[in-house]
Amino acid sequence: MTRPVYLVDDDEAVRRALGLLLSTVGIKAVGFADPQAFLAQVPKLSPGCLILDIRMPAISGLKLQERLTEQGIDWPTIVISGHGDIEACRRAFRNGAVDFLSKPIDEQDLIDAIQKAQEALERTLNRRAEQAEAQALLAALTVREREVLDRIAEGFTSRQIAEGLGLSPRTVESHRAAIGAKLGTTSQAEMTRLWIEGRDTP
């Protein structure tokens, strides 16, 4: 699936040229003349990749990167610059940029960078979907079942779990069966994977 590309650059000619280039390879580009306009629309936008000009009035591309990170938005970013500023390049990568391109932009370099960004975005979205699924499954467990699952994931045997929780081994086995039914698996490895996924915040 090709996600949209959001192009934030105060130079209209650049936005038009890059938008036209991307349309020829089937990539939908949405242009914004300044970071403020983009930030105002972010809540309504579907996840995509960003192309940010590094030098813009009021809010720079780097500052926009930082504001998005503060809002929990970590869409892959390609930073472009007409100045070849090495320190800015370093900051961009520290802020999570997937590439840094100098103007005039080589068309193939840009397309390659967008492909890399799209792949990174898909990995992120897939991981979050898996986390959300795991959290939904774990939410169905009772408090006691969650305690048992915590110990299963830590590698304890049923007998050790029984001793640690003051239960009979038969009761622990009953809980394990209930956990397996709710999680859709009796595999300790799969239970552990879901436990790990569910602990992480999407």
C-alpha cells in the first residue's frame, strides 16, 4: 500500500515540481506552504511520510520534527535543504529522519528515500496493530489470570507458579486453560509474545 506523502516547503515552485514528479510514479503528494498549516491539519491526516524543508520562516523543518515527536507522531521524515548544513543534518537524523537530501534534489534519490520511508512506516503501523491486538486480548484476562500469565512469560513452571501464588497446581492448570482459551493459544512461546506485545504502548 502506498501511503500519502506530505510535502512541507514554503517554496511553491518546489512543492509543484516535487508533487508532479511523485505523481508520475503513482505517489500522492499533499503540499503545505508552512509548518503551521500542516500542524493544523495533522489530526485529520492519515499516516504518511513527510518531506520537510529545513529552512522555513517562523518554524524550521527541524523544529517541526520536534513538535511532531512531542505530539507522539513519528511518521518517517525526509529532510531537504538547499544549504548542505552538516549540523542540521545531524539534528535531523537524531530526530528520526530517514534521509537528508540537498537541493537540487536528485529524482531517483528522492524516490528511493520515499520507498525507504514507506517501508519504515508500514513496519511501524504493523507493529502497532499487533500491540493493539495483544492488548485487547490481555484486557479480557482476570487479575489472577494475568498474574499467572506474568509468571508463565517469565518461564516459571506450573508448580513454581502455584507455590509463588499460594495456589494448588490444579488451580494453576485451570487458569492456564482459561488463559489459553482467551488468547487463542496454548503455546507458551505465543503467550509470551502476546505478553511482551501487550506491555508496550503502541
